[in-house]
Amino acid sequence: MGDRWHVEVDRSVCIGSAQCVHRAPAGFRLDTARQSHPVEPDIDAAEGVLAAAENCPVEAIMITLLDSGEAVFPPEE
């Protein structure tokens, strides 16, 4: 069985660029205030969701391993 992730968007940081929606349309939606949120916060690991987090211009997307809470993105330093 593959990794399961917990995906969060820091809405106080999100600028509504919609890059996440373009990179992972099944993973993210913009609400009426143009703020991003995950469609489902707990998901199977998905390259598109990771690409969305990596390409967010303000790094508003955080991904952690569901079982351990270990950071997937942004990586811990």
C-alpha cells in the first residue's frame, strides 16, 4: 500500500493564483473568495498534488504523511 497524505492550504498565505488547480484539478478548488482548498484533505500520494505544492508561488500548500505527520512538502530543514 502506498503513502497517504494530509493536504492543507494556509488560506492566510494563499493569493488565489490557481496554480494548484491547474496542476492538480482533481485535488484543489478555489472558493468564491478565490482561496484554494483541497478537495479531500486526506488522499493517496499523488504526483500532481506534490507538483501543485512545489509550484505554489507563495508556498501555501503543506503536505504531511497521514500516519506519522512527517513533512512531505515543504521539506523540513
